[in-house]
Amino acid sequence: MKKTSFIILNFISVIIEYLSIYLFFRYVLKKVFLISIIMTLLILLLMIIFVIYANITLRKTSIEDNNRPCEEELLKIVNLVSNKYKKKVKLHYVSAPQPNPAWCIGNHVYINNEYSCPDIYLPGVIAHELGHIISGISNYTFIPSLKISTIISKVFQLTIMAFVKSNKKILHAIAYFLFVPYYIINLNNIIFTYHYLKNDELYANSIACELGYGEYLRCYYGLAVKNDEDPLFRKCDFMHPSIDKMIDEINDELNIPNEYKNIYYINDLLILAYVDTVTFTVPSFIKELYHNSIIGKQLVKIKGTSVTIVYSNAFRYANKLEEIHFINAKEFSTYTINNLNNLKVIKINDLNILNEIYTKYPNKEYSNAIYKELIKNGVIEE
């Protein structure tokens, strides 16, 4: 029903826009009926050609990349959708100058190798795109694309985004003023289109959760929050709900407890943890800490009895750390403590790890205690 409403309302919105264009030509050309009709139809024809060309460019099915990350896992998700929803889906790996890791057209999903999406999140992103295919609305987004206001709107959006990224304050100020014409140009789509597209994003997230890849997608959005530094940048996007809203919906879908809502994980691998306390105890179900996973400007002490693996740069965004307590760690990248200039205490039971740390950092404040431990256990001679 939502798909039918989307199609009908957006055809109406296209008719309204071209009727407005026709009336504009009637006014400018002193009510010359035939020329006004011809000019209006010419613009419509050009837009149809443009949309067809854009779709052909996006498809690029003949240019398949040899680099095919996570292909086995992604094909497993595709087969799951094929069996459950009776949808035949084809995957394509391409390289395209698009600011998206993936998109779908019809029953085809395109994975963009030119966009740097870490492989670990990719299954969630693709499960989301498959959600769009299941809803079917994405097959009809070409309808609002037929409007000339769509192109003009895109020009404004790119300009605002460029000004927001600039270091010049005057351009930031201009970006705010540009929102007035930007909203006016988008009025038609705000009324008829964007509400459906936002709901379709939430629906696609729900399907990703249903397919068992909600955690992956949640982590992808969690990473986006970390990189989403300017709220004005996000206001340019009328087609997607806020990242916070999408995360909240996924939290509800996955029944994430309140105490873990700032912690993003895939099974027992901690991907991101936004820590606003001085001491952080890693949840007992977490066994591994991923690269750049701990984010805490005030964090002084971190501990976890279940953590067995700590990847490099795990504490890159927590450089005030003074104490690390992972007594049961079996793998610990010595590089991960390279930037921790305030580090005073390291408690790990594995003597091989302690020896590696001491060998690499013999003159650090924590090294004296490690040295004594190594002497005590006969790893090194005094």
C-alpha cells in the first residue's frame, strides 16, 4: 500500500511541477499556448533522458571489479533473501565516484569499491540495500527524479556541503542563508516524497535486523556518528532520517539494553565504545577490542576480565589512559599503547605479552613493574 501511495503521489507531484513550468512559460511568453506546451515537454524530455543516462551510469554491469570483498558472506545474505522473500538478486562489484558504499536498482545491488567501507560493516550495509529491494519503493524513485527541481536542489546541496567543509567562516554563514532557497526548491518533495523515503530507510534497517545483520548495520551507523562532526551537513539530507533516529530504531529492534546503547559490537567483538566515565569495565560478553574502538576523552582506567584480544590502535581515541587491566589477554598489539603517554599501569598475566611490551618500551613508567614481574618469573635475568 505504501508503494502504491508513493507512486501515485509522486506522479501527482511531477504533474504539479510541470504544470507550474507550463504556467511560467505562459506568463513569460505572453500566453502563447503552443510554444509554452513545447517548452514544457522539451524540459520533460531532457529530464527523462537525464534519468535514463544516470541509471545506465549507475548500473555499469559490464564493468565488474576483480576486488570482491566479503563475497561469500554477501552471497549467503542474498540466498537468504531469495529463499525467504522469493526475490532473485544479483550482486555487482564496481568502482564509481559515488559517495555511497552500495546502492540498489531493481533487483541488482551495486557494491562500490571506491567508497572506503570497512569489510566488517559491509554485510550490514548490503542487508540494508536488500531491504530496499524487498520494499520495492526504490524501483520507483526515478519518478521524483523527473522533476527539474531535483537537479537544482542537488546543486544547492553540493554547494552547501562544500561551504560547510570549508575553513572560511564567511562560507559557513552563506551556507545557512542557502537553506532558504534550498527548502523552497524542495517544497514539492518535502510534501510528496521525502516522508516515504525516510520510512523506507527505517524499513530497510528493520529487514537487515530480521536477516540477522542488524548488529553490523548498527556499528556502521555508530561509525557514522563518530565522523558526523557538523550538524549542518546532516540537515542537507532530506532523504534519510537522522543517524540517531536510525540507531534508536535498531536498538529497539535488537533489544539493546540501556547500558549498552553507547557500545557497538558484533557478537563478542567490540567495534566502538563511546565512554564518558573515568573508569570503563568492558562488558563480560566482549572478547576482542577492534581497531580504534575505545573513544573516551576522560577515560583513565579500562579493565575487562573476558578480553582476550586487543587489536592495534584500540585506544587511539582515549589518550588519557593511565591504567589497563586485561589479565586474561592472549593477544595484545604493543602498537596500541604507542600514543598513551600517561599510561602508568599494565596488568596482563601473559608473560610473553609483557615481555614484548617491555622490549618495545623499556623506559616507560609502567616498564619498571613489568621488568620486576619478568624477573620474578624467570623470563629475563636480572
